[in-house]
Amino acid sequence: MKAQTEPTIATDGTTPLTVRQDWQKCYSGRSPELLMRASAKSSLIDRFIQGGTGRIFELGCGGSKVLVRCAELGWQVGGIDYYKPAVDMLHTCLESNGHSAKNVLLGDFLDADCAPLRESCDLLVSFGVIEHFDDAWGILDKWKCVLKKGGIVVTSVPNMHSINAAPFRWLDRAYWRQHVAYTPEAMDSLHTKAGLDVVQKADYVGKYSLDMLTPWDVIARRFRNRYLFKVVHTLARLCVEKPLGLFPGRGVRRLSPHVMGVYSFGHESAP
């Protein structure tokens, strides 16, 4: 993603729906300490990173708790993001805990040169990134070259068809428009168009989360009484999140917070 005033169209037709300023709110109040604590919690890719080591590269890696978690497990980590405060935070978190951050790059992955990383990685991942682009297959088509033969791509996006999406769309329409709503079928189609093979068909994954997509900052501003907002927020945790969290963590279209698929690249179509 590019630091710019207006989105531009990359040579492959990929169009970014956000600009750098849009991410200031996202990372406000975060710190390396909070990032380190968050990395201790389980991640969507734990089954790929536990019990072995390798090299992982993340697109849109700024403030990535997954890369910190991987580094703690012995993986070599790398990634690219254009938002400097988030990249700096990740550098600080990794280096202060004795891990290398030399492959965590500040740059725009739409036009960055990925040739130096060709066939060097076991995993190529992104979490909540490609939904911020129209025609995002070009991003995957470009960056798949960093994978070793048989390397794995794991892509996760927020589930824009969940029950949380309705208040998000109603209360924060400008931010809503910065997202592409993927179904599992559309996710698989995007990756096959980029020359990747489906290893595990995309599905709705994760147990219900009250925070996923919910624009709490917008909701809080609508309450004149801060105490009343805290009461409503607590009641929502107890009466909504806890009971809905009892449902299965896969295949529940209206409740699961993510859409995630797993893909591979065998290099038959490598340029």
C-alpha cells in the first residue's frame, strides 16, 4: 500500500482503497509492549508454525503479532508495509526481544522489488490486507515468487457478511467502503486466478468476536454519558459475545470473524 493522497492503479490493475492516513486510527495507542502480549495468544496459523521452523513473509506486516509469535517460536520473519509507525513498532518489539528485523521492510508492496526474496520463504501470509484492494489477485501473483517450491499461502480477511457488518456499514460507511466483501468462493477464485492451488478451501473461521468490525469508537461518541457506554459495552460482552462464542469456530457465516483459505505454489507457472 502506498503513502499517497489519492489511490493509484498499479500496472497489474490492482487499486488500493486506502491511503496512509487511514491507518493512523488503527495503530493509535498501540505499543511494542502491547504487541508482545498479544503475540502470546493463539493465531490463525498456529498449525503451520508450531512444531517446526522456517521462513515466513507477511504482506502488510506493520504491527504484526503473528510475526512476533513466529520469531518467538524460532522462525525467520520478514514482511513489508508502507506505514512507518507500524513498521517501527514491529522492529522495536522484535529487536528488544532478541530477534532480527532486517527483513521487515518499509515499502509499498505494489511496486517493491520482490526478486531478492525469490524462492526463499516457506509461508506467505496476510491478515486483513487484500480486502483493501480492488482486483487484488495481482498482489498475490507478484509475491508468490518469494515461496520455495510447494510453499504455502495463508490469506485471511474479515468476514464482511457477519452480524457485526451491519452496524459497521451503518455507523462507519466511509471505512466500510474501503473493504471488499469476500465470500469463501470468491477468496478461492482470487487465488487460483493468481496461479495458486487450493490446499484448503476458504471458509468462515474463528469464534464470534464482539470487536471484529464493530466501530466502537463511533458508538462511544454517540453516548454523552461515558459511564453508560461502559455499562452497555460490558452487557454486550456478557449477553452477546459469551453465548455466541459457544458456537463452532468454523463454517458459521454470520458469526465467524474471518474468511481464510490455504493455497500452494508449485512453481510450474513461475516467470
